[in-house]
Amino acid sequence: MITNIEDCLEYLAGLRHSSVKFEVDKSDATIIHSIARQVFRGTPLTDRQLALMQLKLQVYREQFTNLDWDFDFAVENLRQPLRHIDRTKYIKVVDSNIEIRFPFRKTEIMLVQEAAFNAEGYHHEKGSHKHTFALNETNILKLVSKFINKDFEIDKEILDLYYEIKEIHDNPKKYLSGISNMKLVNVDPKLETIIKEELGDLNNQNFVRFIDRKFRYGFAHIEDIKETTLTEKIAARKTKTYHSQPSKELLDAVLSSLWELDRFPMLVILDSNNAEDQLYEIANYYRDILDSSEQSVLFRLEDKDAGFNQLVKDRKLNNWVDKNTKIVYINSNKLPKVIVNNDWKPITTFTYASRYDRMIESYVSFNCDLVVYREEQISPLRKYSRYYG
């Protein structure tokens, strides 16, 4: 006998014994069995579950009435009062963070997970309907873009910021610094003075150098270049790093491009196992371009590698590091204090190995907007690190 809708669900799902076996359509089986198990365990229905089950059960009315059970009475009555669900959905500022709150829903869970990927300051306590993000422009843009048409109550403060950020995001050339129509746009006058001192006026002759310095000067947008030459290819790189494979690019061509781009001061990281050959390659290429006094080798090897030490002596590369130094050579296993405590700062690093001392890594990351890795395969740890991009 049935007296309420919970009875109907339990019999239909086979959770309670009856003289006949109820048949449930495959398309309804999952939802009916799920909600039936819920009420069987003692959890009340919600208003939406009730409305859905009252609709679904009509398909199976005849199976109940054939047993002389009062289906029409039962389907309109409840065993337990409805369970209240707080369906509040909002995005607002709470304790200097963005807080987004919504009841469980798979589509919205997926959206918030997309927004949380690589997001700064994301936190979610298991079992809670609240998710928090750091209050910054990127998170505001990502979150509001995903939820603005999802019936969320969004703080006016966040909405106002969102529209400002979106305007800038959609029209970068109008607001952000960069190069457009062979002109610097939205560049702070002080920075523009520095750029002019370093590169001169922007023109067709030095245009590639300006493109190359996009990370150094913080340009948000630049004009495309054809990338027909190696120099253009390096300048147009998408991250601060450039992978130069020896099997595909001649060393002389790479060093020539760095000269064309005026990529000095430059830090060169040598592998101690091949330091002599590596030093010879670079010093020999720049021999007729740079004076030996503009280069400095800041390490020596043990007696068994006397050839390296002799090369340093013969090429007169044992020099002080000062503002006139163009290239500094170091060993991959140690960062010399002399350059840490010196006014000399590189803008480029050329390295024969993607794995080197952690202190060197920090120094390079802080100072250089171009890191050239000269090897066939980038170390997997380096390739997928935040430095590689």
C-alpha cells in the first residue's frame, strides 16, 4: 500500500518488496533510483525534486493503479516535509577576496574549476558552496565573464571593475603600452626616455630590436613580423626563452643574431665538462667584434682541465667586471658573488644546458628578458616550469 510519493519511488526502484516487479524506462532509471535511495535513507525531497518526480511518476501511474493502489492520492502527499535548499548565487567581495557562492550544479562546478585553473589565491573548503579567489583583475575578468549570464547576484563594485577591465582587455591598443603603426603607444614618458637612450628612435632599421625588447619594456601588444630570418625569429619569441637546437641552427648564426639585436650585457653559462670548447666557440666568434677587455671569465677549472685556464690567459679574459663588460662567462654550478654585488646586470643569458644552479636560475630569471638554451632537448623540468612559459 502507498500513502505518499516516497512510497511510490521506493516501490518503483525496487527498494521495497511488492507482489509484482515494476518496470522503469532506461531514460528515467538513473534519476528515479537516485532519488528513491535518498528518501529511503531518510533524506527529504526538495521542492524541485518533488516537482520532477510528480511529473516522472505519471508515466508509471497504471502500474500502481493495476494493484488497486491510490496513486493519485499518494503522489500528492509527502512522508517528510520538504528539505529547504539555499539557492543563493552571488559573486561579491568578502575579506578582500572574491567570493562566489552557488548550490551544487555540475555545469557551474565545471565553470568555477575552469576559472580556478592557475588562478591566484583560489580556495574551496570541501562540502562548502563557497569558493574564494584573490581580488585581482585577472580573476574578476575570468569569473564574471563565465557567470554574468547565469543569474548570479554580482556586487556593483565587482561589476564596475569588470566592465573597465573588459574594455581594456578587448581594446588593448587603446589602453596598454606597445607598438602600433611604427609608433610607441601608451608608454610612460620616463620609460620612453629610457627606451630612446637604449635603442634610439623607433624606425624601420631598429624595429626588430624594439620587438625583441617587448618583455623588457612590458609591451602588452606589438605588431607582427615575418620571422623570415633567425634574428626575427628570436625577436618574435612568445616567452622570455628561446630554444636553439645545434642540429638546426649554426652557432655563428645565433651569435650573429644576438649581435644584431644588441643583446648585451650577456651572461654565458658554460658546462664544466665542455667548458674549454664552449668558451673557445663564443670567444672566437666575438674576437674581431668585441675587445677582450669587454669579456670576463669568472671561474677556473682544476689542473686536469688546464687547457681551459690557459685559454682564459691566452685570450686575456681575466678581467674585472664593470659597466663596460659585454660578456661574463660563469660555471653552471655556481653563481659568483662578484656579479651579485656588482652594478653589472645582464639582459641576456646564453646557456649550453637547461639545468644549472638554483641561485643562477633566480639571478637569470630576475635580470634577463631573453634566455637562449643551446642544446638538442630542453630538460623536461625546465620545459614545463614557469620560467620556460
